[in-house]
Amino acid sequence: MIAYVTVGADDIALAKQFYSAFLPALNYELSEGPEGLSYVLPVAPGQSPVLPDYYVKPTFDGRPASAGNGAMVAFEANTQQQVRDLHHAALAAGGVDEGAPGFRESYGPRFYVGYLRDPQGNKIALFSSNPDEPGRDD
């Protein structure tokens, strides 16, 4: 199981604007400190942590942050409409479109996804595969 994902950012304020445009809608809570941004899912008392956490940090070596070639982080939304809404919000908050929300022929008939890049260039996917919604072939 993946425990956490960390991406580097040179401009933490811009990263905060971008990620705060959609992660709170997916129930992530933000804590912020000198080490950067920490987005975590809430844990009820007596329960195990819900994973993964998502961290946005300055680089440890002080060199400019860079996006991983071929790396992508996907966040699951509840509905196709939420994918569209969050994709739009993330673009308005400084993201770059990498593929409008919709179905893709190369994925299953219920996999509805939109792609974008954060201000640092990290690739993000927002998807829903809700079985209660129409699929690509419905």
C-alpha cells in the first residue's frame, strides 16, 4: 500500500493555490509549515490512518524542483461531474490542461478521467469509475 506521495515545488504559495482548488473537495485536509504543505485524509478516533498522504515540499538539496518524466499521481473523485468541476477549478488555480475530462478508448468503459499539470509540471489525474453512472458505451 502506498503511504504517501511527495512532489517538489519551487513556489509553495502557487502550489497551495493549485492543490487547494481540488484536494479539499476530495476530503484532504491541509496543514502547512516551514517544510511545505501536507494534505492528509482525516482519521476518526481509534481508526487507522487513511492513505495516502500527499506532500508538496521544497527540494531537500536546494536545487530546482522538476517533474518526473512518466510519473503521475491520480486522485479518485466520486462522480464524473466532480471530475469536471475539480479539473476546471485546478485549471483556474494555475494548472495546465493535459486532457479534458472524458472517457478514453484505451481504458475501461467506466473510467472517466481528466489530466492536468500542476504549476511545477507534475502530472495529475482526476478520475471516477462510479458504477452508478453511465459508462462510455451506455
